[in-house]
Amino acid sequence: MPQEIKRLSCIMLLLVLAGCDTAAEKDLPIAAADAQGESASAAEQGHADHGTEHAHSNQQAMPLLPIMMRMAAEMTGFVNALWLEDYEAMTRHARGISAHADISTDELERIASILDTEMEDFEAADEEVHLASVRMLEASEEEDMDSILQHLATVQSGCVACHTRFRERLRTNR
């Protein structure tokens, strides 16, 4: 298990270093439940129906970059909590990942204009990572380390695959 944690931590570090403009992170909203330290199940976070048109949270919709920056911070916090076997912190950060803000309508239009016929693939990748993040949250709530590691690996590989395929074309912080 320590080797897998080390590998996952290295992947996370590469993701964080690969494309975030940290100056913009100061103004990012934090999910209300996270800010209050409250615990809510995945269903309470708006994930009872995992169809294509899912709602990530009740937060105001945002552009893609600040959503990704917030998720990078949550993933970093999650991996740190994983090292410490702090299930409460893992749950809090997993909730922040799975309940991130939706992409704003204007941003979705921008993305669709760039990706054109690949928009369905982008949405499918988002849904796959979202579902894995919900499972990671549930595993964190259950304190099931083997499941946590399995779902974290799925989340991370999904993120890396999506970034590899789409990030360069969608960047707004060049």
C-alpha cells in the first residue's frame, strides 16, 4: 500500500504543477458544507441521480479554470489526509471534489465551440470522474482504505486522461 500511495501522490503533484495559475486561487469559493465542517452524504450533495445531466453542487456555476484549481487544492488535501490516514479530512476533501461547482453556461458554450464533435467525449469524461469521486467520498465515509485507493486511482487516471486530451485547447491562462 505505501508504494501505491507514493505513486498516487506523485501523480497529484504533477497535476497540480502542470497547469494551475495560483494567483487566481485567492477568490475561489469553498463549498458551504466544507466551510462549516459539516458532513453530508453524496445524496445530500445532489448526487442521488448520476445521469448525464447531474448537478455537482448548489454552488454558483463558474468558469472551468477556477473549478479545476479548487479541485486541485482538494485533491492535494485529500492525498495529504490519505498519508495521515485522517478519514475525516479525506471525507471533507472528497466531498469538495465530488460536489464542485458546475461549469457556467457561457463557459460550456466556449468549450463546445472549441471541442465541437468531441464535446460528448468531454462530458463523458467528466461524468466518469464525477462518479468515481462520489464512490471515493462514500469509501472515505466508510473508512474503507482499499476502496479509497481504488477510486482515487480511477479519479486520477480520469483527470490525467482528460487533461491530456483537452486541457491545452481549453486553457484560458496562457
